[in-house]
Amino acid sequence: MSKLAVVALGGNALLRGDQRGTIQEQEQNTLDTMENIVEIIKEGYNLVISHGNGPQVGNILMQHDAGAEKYDIPAMPLDYCVAESQGGIGYMLEKALRNTLKKHGINKEVVTLVTKVVVDKNDEAFTNLTKRVGRIYTKEQADALEAEKGWQFKEEVKADGGWRRVVASPKPVEVMNEKIVQRLANEGVIVIATGGGGIPVSYNEDGTITSQEAVIDKDSANSLLASRIKADEFYVLTDVPYVYINFKQPNEKKLDFLDRADTLKYIEDGMFAEGSMAPKIRASLNFVENGGKKSVITEATKLVDRSFGTKITLNYED
């Protein structure tokens, strides 16, 4: 029986830090990434792919904002912009993957699922807004939008200053259509799902769903999906080949293997940056704590050589 893996693409898989984000740049980056992912497929794995959307959804928000200012086109809310990014990025990934599979003589179907992820509407994150989204406003603009739309803002600490909207980042509790993802993946269909952490929704008392103006941490959502579909392995692709402690310090040390105890200790000691590696570590640990066999954190181009990457298991002997 084929193993099932969830591969979560970091933002650099689509857009490099020194790029403008043209479609030509993103398509080439995506094609390069798929050339590495195909190595897992060649090994006989069934696959679910997820992706980040930070730069893309930020651009979409600003495009809507510009359209409203210049042409009086009503701007869409955040959840619609997340859905828009899922569809666009999913299309780009699917096209690149289909062409890569064709090049390597692999016959597999690929499907993109615009994915809703359920959050608890009473999550305390909704009373402590931390996730910055969209463009930078002046204080006067921010005050006007707060009065008009009820948005909340925080001041930017960068040299040019300004104010940015902040939204909640609630914990994901359920991935809608997870059973469909599991069934398709186990049948050999490559599924692209939970892009950008998913579109946040919550249940009403009558069972209907309501959109939430929020951003779900993509690593948490991907880990949850991997656990719920009973994946064997969880891959988090980022911009470094290993996880390090004392990162970029003279005593920097790469970590080839981590078990649960050491992972928790390093987290407690603050060895991983909260804005970058810490969420990936927690998501990887959560996966193995909930039945997964192994999590791997590495850079996309290193997938071809399994000696690379930090492997996280419950125990070193696993």
C-alpha cells in the first residue's frame, strides 16, 4: 500500500524575496518546485499539497483597495480574497505539476480544492488581533476605516511608519471536505488543498456556516489536515535545508533529528523564532503526536536527497 504524504510549500516556493511577483517569476518558481516534488511521487507516495499565500493575498487586498478608490468597485472581504488566492495559486500549481508529470512520464490526476477551515467563533484570538494584513494607511485613513468598517489597526514599526489592519489568527479545528481529500489521495489523485491555511469559517447553532475575517496559520492547518487524513509523513518546505538552534550565531548547530522531548525543550528555551520556524516546529510535532510517523522540515530542492532535512518523530528510534 502506498504511503500518504502531505507536502506544505512555503512562500519561497512561489515567490522569492527579491522578486516583484510577476506571473513569469511565480510560474518558473513553481515549475522548479514541482521538479523536486516529483521525486516523492516517483517513490510511490500518494500526495496532498498545500501552499502559503502571504504575498499573493496581500497583493489581492491592495488590488481591491485600489479598485475601490479609483473606480468605486466594492472591495471584497478578506475571506473572499483568501479564496481568490487559493484558486489562482492552485491553478498555477496544478498546471506546473501536470506539465512536470507529463515530462517524467507519470500518469496521475491532479485536482485543486478551494478549502474552508473551521474555527471556533469564541476563540480568544478574536479578542486579541495580531495578524497584519493589507496595505499601510495613514493615521487619518486608519481612523476613518475603523469608524466606517470597525477594523482595528496597529502602528508599523518600520522607518516609514504608518498603520496596518490587524485580524485574528484563530486555531483551526476542522478541515471541511477532509474525507474527500483523504479518499482522492488514497486513490492516487494528487490533491491541492488548505492553501494559505484555508478560508476561515465557523458553525452557527443551526449548522450553517459563517465567514470569519481572520487568517489561519497555514502550518497549523496543514498539520491538522495531515493528521485527519491519516497521512504517514508531513513535509514542511521552507528556505533552509535544516532546522538550526542558535541560528546565524557563531555556535549555530543544525538538527538532523528531533524527538518530542528535545523539541519541547528547544521550544521552551526560545530556540526557534516565533515569526518563522516556531510555527513549523509546533505543527510538525503536533502531527507526530496525533499519529503521524514522521515530519520533515527542509528546503524544496533537497527533497531529491533524503539525507537533508530535520526529521521529527516521537522518539529517536522511530
